[in-house]
Amino acid sequence: MVQNSKPAGAAAPRLGKPLKRSFFDRSVHEVAPDLIGATLLVDGVGGTIVEVEAYHHLDPAAHSFRGPTPRNRVMFGPPGFAYVYRSYGIHWCVNFVCEEEGSASAVLIRALQPTHGIPAMRRRRGQQDERALCSGPGKLTEALGITIKHNELPLDQPPITLHARVGRLDIAAGVRIGITKAVDLPWRYGLKGSRFLSKPF
């Protein structure tokens, strides 16, 4: 497991309490902004969540809108599990399933600020610029080594760990990115002023 990789003398970021699956057993519109500032680690590699998008089962942009399929079945299960899918046949995206079983709502993790295992991220991404390591849903899954093998895994057990944010943050909201349906819904949330967003608000 890769531990914190900040240079010698640099203080490790303070981690909040571990998040349990019960954290996700509520409205996706409450969970999504509450994830901003939380820390996501996979085998000890990861960072602070700075951008997410909410998807509700009544939302035509959600994968669950037309009902369960072999690909999205985890969305229809209990909250607190990972939903991983391949986007455009190119890169993986990771989502956190929310709300009660059958609701089929989830939060897409769009960007992180790297804090742990940065050398491993740079190797995986072939990228030295820290700001570009996790500034997009496909970038962050590559940096953290997330693939289909992480689909349906619980979010509160190894190799995945989540820690609550520490302190208050200024959170921005806006329309989601890269969709063609329900384009006007302001269900994208991010850390205001962050240099690590996939796109400014």
C-alpha cells in the first residue's frame, strides 16, 4: 500500500473520520456537496474530492433512467457501493451509489486534489503536473488504478477508504459537463477556487 508521498518535511493533510456506507443512505443531492473536501484513497493513493456530479434515477442523463441492466445493476442495490463503468470505450469512471435500495442514484467523482501516493499517480498517468493528475473522471481513475475490478465494492472497506472533510468549505454549484440530456440542472458541485477542477465554474 502506498502511503502519503509528500516530500520530506511536508505536513500530511489531516484526515477526517472514516465515512461509512450509512453516509450514502440519503438524498444524492445531500451527499454530493457533502463529498466536496472528503478524501478518497484506493490502496492508499488518492486525494481530496474537489468536484462531483449528482445523478438521480428520474434524471434522463442517469444510467439508471431506463431501468436496470447488467452494467448498472449496482445502482439499484444498497447505498455505499462503487459503480464503475467505461466511458466512450476509453476510460473508467467511478460513482458512489446513494439513497435507499432501488433508488438507483449516484454521485460521479469528477476531480481530486492529489495528496497521497503522488509518485504512483505520476507513473500511472505519465504526467508530472500535479494539477493534471486527477482533473477529470477518467484521469483520476487512471491515477488511482480504478478499473472494473472495483465495481460493486463497498466504499468503507479496503482497498477503498473515504474520510470526511475537515472544516467548512466554499462550495460552488453549476450545470453538469459532457451530457446531452437534463443539461440545465445545477447538479455539479465543486470546491470554489480550486486549481484541480476539470473545468472552472
